[in-house]
Amino acid sequence: MNKPKPRGVQGQQTGIYKLDAIKDVADSLNITISDPVALALASDVEYRIHQVIEEAARFMRHGRRTTMTTADIDQAFRVLNIEPLYGHSASNPPTFRRALPFPQVPAAGPVYFVEDEEIDFDRVFREEKIALPKGVSWKAHWLAVEGVQPLIPENPPAIPRDTDDAIKTEPQINGNSTLLTAAPPNNPATIRQQQQQQQQQQLVKQVLSRELQLYYTRLTSSLLPPSSDFAKRTAALASLRNDAGLQALLPYLIRWVGEGVVGALKEGVQAESDGKVLEVLLDVISALLENNTLFVEPYLHQILPPVLSTLLHSSLPPSHATHLRTVASQTLSRVLTQHSTTYPSLSPRIMKTLLLALISPGKSKGTREGAIRGLVGVGKEAVRKGLVEGGGAKVVGSECQDGEDSVALIDSVMDALRVLQPSSDMSYSLDSNNADDAAVALRLEEVLGNEVASRISQDAAWSREILGITNNST
């Protein structure tokens, strides 16, 4: 068998990458390699170059470009798990220049090189030096020392004290100032209200923007005093109910409402004007609760005291008492409906306050009526525990046996017990000749007292529902 003749090394080289390039690299590293080894390395290098260019061309086509950039080469390196080349940017491509031919070596061919940028040191020295910014640092300072805020630049400025001058100037808004005329000396309530309003406006001025300051001033002046324009008051309440972007103003409005309720209830026996003020302030609280864009949960501890104070106050204006307590009960119901799931202890604490006001000895009839209406706002089970199981109805009945002014209190008890009345088309009274009905009537009298039991006994199904007895058909 004839053996094939070995070919020369030069006859085997068919690629683009020259054998001499491999040998030059080997010589630079002081490595001596033979021609077959150099040929194998040249073929492998050419294959790798083709592989990189093929991947880079794929990125170029996906980028809808016709020019390959260094970014495409870098992406190809990452795909092939090869460390990319650093120092090359697509936004600043290198510039290659062609070197002059060498007459001594005519077979060397064209040679290209990257031209280095020449830096003029005189121009560099003349340029303005750019100062590096100071790094981020942390510094501690005292917010308050024993309840007193230090007067240092890191803390907000202190609120100036009000003076007892006869004429005061409101904070300037948009360059304008409004003068508050002095109240008559024989009306200290008006003077105190102006002082509180002035202090509140100065507090608002420290934090809020000028637009919110103007909104706050016009809003409060439109709501109070109640004798102002009804259309403006309605528009102000609608703004509180629907407008977004009032979160920054919310704590100041709640404080304004709380101070207004305290001022209206402080003087003992209230006048008709105080009743109107309380109605407006309760409407403000309801409007804030109805606004879905406001986050009122952090301020519940400031919202509940004005509502409960109005609900349980002993001497509200007679013409506004029922309406005020009803509105306060509805507001309390809304608060519990919206936030009792977030704060599970809210309903038991409010119910405990209402029960103490209902059954504690020495409480006025107005306080007891407010507690009853508050239980209705809390819910059906609160009415059962307060009036039936807690003995609230019996306490009210024992205090209202004589006197025409007790009719409203008895009516409030009946209204509260109606939430326990089952719905039915027909009702019949308890029959004293029937043993079961007689037992129900006796038990009802023990739980509710004579006054309330005599009215409830007109409906047998209602009586059994209050006592928790299953209605047996006869």
C-alpha cells in the first residue's frame, strides 16, 4: 500500500490569519514553537475571530444598524463567556492611521496604528480646576432638651407668642395683610377665639406653602362664624369632601376643629350660636372622613375627643341637642366602620366610655341620651349589651318616672331598642292570661324597668327578641 506523501507546511496554510503572526507573538514571549504548532494555533485564532464577529453581527442586525460598533463586540464576548475589552467606547471610536511604507521592507504591506492624542500641558494648567463636591456626611443634633427646642439652624424656628394688643394682624399672604378689629371688652369668648385663630394661622405659616395658607384662611373664614354666607360654607364643605392634595393641611384642620369644639362647650350653658358652631364643626369632621384621598388613621386620637365631647355633653343648646347628638353618633359610626378592622381595640374602648356615661350615677339626662345614641352608632350588639345586659334602660327608666323633660330620653331609648326589633308585618301584644307571655312580661320588667317594659310589651316578638327568647308559635 502506498503511503501519502507529506505536504509542506506552507501548502497547508489556507486561512487569513498568517503563521508569522503566531510566531511573532511567541517570540515576544520568549517561546519557540514549530511550524505545525503555529499553524494549528493560527487556525484556532481565525475560528475564534469568526465566531466573535458572527455573534457581533447578530447584535448589529438586532439593533437595526449597518455598522458594527465596539458595543457589539463586547456583547459578543459576554455571550461567549469571554471577558470584554476595556477602554473602548462606541461613542468615542479609536482613529486608525496608516503608516508610511518602509522602503527597506517592501513586502511588509500596509501598517495601521492608533494615533495617540497629544495633550498640551500649558492649556491644562490654564484651565479652571473643578473642585470635587463634599461627600455625604451625618451630623447629630438635639431636637429638644427637656421639652425645650434649642435655637440652632438645624431646628425649625420657634412660633412667636401672641400679644394681647387690641388690633392684630394676620400673616401676610401674597403680600397682603388683613387687620382683625378688636372685640368688645365685654366679650372675652370672641377675644379668645381670635387669639386661638391667630396662633393657629402663625403655626400654619411656618410649615405650609403660600397656596395652602391662602386656602386655609379662606376655608376657615367661610365655615365660621355660622352666620356667614351659606353658599360659601356649602362650597367649603364640598371642597373638604372631594378635593385631593389636602393631606398636608389635615393636622391643622383637625386641631382647628378640636379647639372650636372646646371653645363652644367651655362656657357651661350654650347659646344658639354655639349650637350652630358645633354643627359646622361636626360637618367638617364628616367631610374629612368622606374624602377618600386623605389618610386620617394617624389622627383618630384627635378626631374622637371632639365627637365624644359633643355626644356626651350635658348641656347642649335645646334646639340643637337632638340633631347634634344624632350627627355625632353617625360620625362615630363612620369612624368605627372605616377603622375598626385596623384598630380592633377601638370599638371596645368607645363602648366602655359610653357604658360609663350611661349607667354611672350622677350623670345628667343629656349625657345619658348621648350615650344611648352613641351605642346605636356602635352597632346592634352594643345596644343589647348597654341597654339590656348592662341595665342601661332600667337606669334611665328609674330616673324618668316623673317629669315632662324626660320624654326625649325615653324616646331615645325606644329608638335604640328598635334596632333589635324583628321585621314583621303583624305584631301582637303579650297576653297576661298566657303563662309564657306572662313570664316574658315579668322578665322584661326586671331587665328594662316598668316605663320601658310597658311600651315594649305591645309587641310580643320584639319583647322576645330583646330578651333573646325563641318565639314559639301558639
